[in-house]
Amino acid sequence: MSSLSPKDRASLCSFTFSDGRRCCTPRFANHPRFCPYHAQKEARARAAQKLGKDLAYFFPATSSPPAISVPPWAALSPPLSAAM
């Protein structure tokens, strides 16, 4: 159990790690929830998402992957496991 009071905990970063632990660094003055490290990490992730969306505009997705054609001779030969 933490020895911090709820009032003290409110001034700490609210980032939660995948194992349930919370960051115990004081919050960044310019960010409502995170410490400087996690605020910068969040900003980079948002910038990468925006860049991805901007690039997706120039490279539209295809509706389906290209079809893989089987050569005619492959359908005539018996499976390798049957030959052994």
C-alpha cells in the first residue's frame, strides 16, 4: 500500500504501466495528466498517427490483396507427401 495521501497522488503522473503500476513522477505543468517523459511520449505518438493519416491520403488502400495464381502444371502433379 502506498504511503501517499490521495491529495499527493493527484499531483503525480497518471500513466499506468501494463502490469498495473503507476508512474510516480510529478506531473508536467503544461500537461493535465502526465510527467514530462510521458507527455513527450504521447505527443510523439499523436504526431506519428497524424503523419500516418496524412500519408494514407496519398496512398489509398486497395480493396483486396493481389490474387496468387497457381501455375497449370502444379495442379497436375501429386502432392509431395503422396510420393514418399
